[in-house]
Amino acid sequence: MLLQAKCRSEFERRVPVCEAGKIINAFLKEADELTGLYVLQRVYPLFCIYIRGFHCRKSFLIPAVLVRWKGYSILCSKLLLSVLLSDEKPHPWSDLLWAYTVHTRAHFRLKRLEKLGLPQSGRKSTRPVRPFDNLASVVLHSGVLTPSSVYVFDLDGVMYLGDTPIQYAAEAIRRLVDAGKSVYYLTNNSGRTRSSYQQKLRDVNGLDVPVDRIYTSAYATSLYLSDNGAAGKTAYVIGEAGLAQELEEVGHLKVVTIPDSVDPDEIDYVIVGIDRQFTYDKLRFAHAAVTRGHATFIATNRDATFPMEVGEIPGGGSLVAAVATATGIEPLTIGKPEPHAYEAILRSAGVPASESIMIGDRLDTDIAVGKRAGAQTVLVLTGVTSRQIADSAPEVWRPDMIIGDLRSLT
């Protein structure tokens, strides 16, 4: 009780911060759509940083935020500087200030939907109240997303790590589905079939997902080859059962997985994905089929690693690199960041890329494919990418939004 009284006393002395939230909220009620969008794009991320500074006593030696109503700007550079220099621990009452920003953003989204003549869900949030929860997911916002109808999620590092579900992921999916959004899944991992991933999402995340909403690099490779007249041809596969099965059932190829079981000259394609039984003989035969035969070298993906409970482990891209080094030939890559699979999802959903959002944990694949396709992008920090790496990313890999986890995805 003593600590609670102390917190309340500190909070009451910092009324200007609450007033800043009220000012922004009131301003957005009067702002036109374009001005409101500008303010949220420019001010909302800064205001989140302002909130993060709520714990910092130094932050409140500065006068209250000044607002120029006609100029639509907020003068807070000194405040931001003091917050960024702070190294104190977060104060629990920062949750109350977070509520102002979430309300402000939600209000604008509803207002924009109304002006555009789009339906509003009117659905009350089912998210449980956690007054002293970890707010990393909220304060990491670095942008504003426009309303979209299609959400595309990566799997490893976003939905689960190995066989361990990532917290809040399943809840986010259910929230989007309840709101009438179309949810798809796109993974570079070629080791499983789509039906196998369907079962894994059920077992690990408790989600019942239609198999036609799941796209893998193995499935995308099969679609690509089928569309380019490869049916009936022979493919030597360095990969696991899921890749071989998709190539046979969807691509209609003759699949060879055992080195030296046929002559290298009979191989039309060498296709490489994740293979946890990779051997020198497999590498040697792939080399012969590409360099002494006429085989086309294809990579399902170039992911050097992928995340597990114990950390990152080598991915299919590591094996692709071995074949590329041995042959001196770079492969045709099908998976992310190449847009083949993402474009297939857009065709299935019947929407342009601008009405979709790609959510992933890797800058060079998930965010890059979204950027190439013209989609909005969200980086979630539950996989292989840290905030420090994200902040220093080149423009072509820079996401529209960064979140700590999927709690704040709407």
C-alpha cells in the first residue's frame, strides 16, 4: 500500500504528461484525415518515446509539451533528448499513459474508416487488462499502418520457436480472424508439407488453419516449376520429405533423393532446401549434375539460419551456399525475399499488395519480400532480429512498424 501511494503521488505530480495525451486526443477529433495521418505518423512514435520517459525524473524538469494548433506540430526535442539519455528502469504508471496513445490511434483509425465509407467492426477488445504488464510491444512502434484486409505471417520466430508457441501469437490471429481479416502464413522452411504445418499450428498454437492459407518455399517452388513447364522432368533434391512430396504432388516432377541412383545427365533440376541429413555425397552429386550435366540449380530459400528454442541453427541457405560454392553458380531462388510466393498469396486473396501486411522476424526475407511486393511490413522482435539491428537496417529492409510481440497488432 505504501508503494502504491508513492506511485500515485508521483503520478499526480506529473499531470502535464496526462494533459499531453488529452491534447493530442482532442486535436485528432478535429483534424481532417490527411492531417490526422500526418500527426500519427510523425507524433505518435515520438509520443511513445515520451511515454517511455515517464519513469525518468529528469524528463519532467522540462516544461509541458507545447502545441501549436495551427502549425500542427509538437515541440519536444529537448524532452526526447532527455528520455534517450535516461537509463533508469521503467515506472509502472507508464501503463496509464500508454492507454492515451492507444486510444488516440484507435480513434483515428475509426474516424478514417468512417470517412472512407468502410465498415467498422464495432467489436470490443477482448484483450485482458494488465496494469503492470511489460510494454515493450507498445513502445516499439515506429509507424502507423493503414487498414488492410490481408495479413501474412511468417512461422518460425513469429508463431513458434521449434515446438514452443510464442506468447500472444495465437491470440493475435484469433483477434484478426474475428475482425473479418484474411490471414495467411508464409514460411521459407521447406522441410514440411503444408498439411504438416497445418497440424503443427494446431498442436503448437491451438489454431485450426485451412491448408490453402499456408504457403511454404517448397510449395512455392513446386508452383513455379509447374507454371514453367517442368512437369515430368527429373529433379535431384537435397531436402527433406516435405520438399520431395510437394515437388511430386504439386510440381509433378520425378524426384531423385539418393546420390548416384541415376546418371547426373538425367537430372534437369537440382533443388536445395533444409536437409538435416546432408552429406558430402549429396553435395558431390549435386555438383556433378550442375557442372557436368545440364541441371538448373534452384534454391527454395537462402535463410542461413532459423530460430529454435535454443537459439539459431543452420538453415537451408547454408546448404545452398555449399552447392553454390562448389559449382561456382548462383541459384534461382524461389522463397522470400523473392516475391513468387507472396504474389501467389495475393492472387489467392484477390487483393493488391497495398491491402496486405507482411509480419515477420527477419529483415532480409520477411520485410524485404513485403517491400518488394509493395505491401506494408511489420517486424516482430520474437525471432532472430534485435531492435539494434532493426534500427540500423538499410532502407530496403526498413519495416513500416516494429513491435516487441503480436499483442499490439491490429
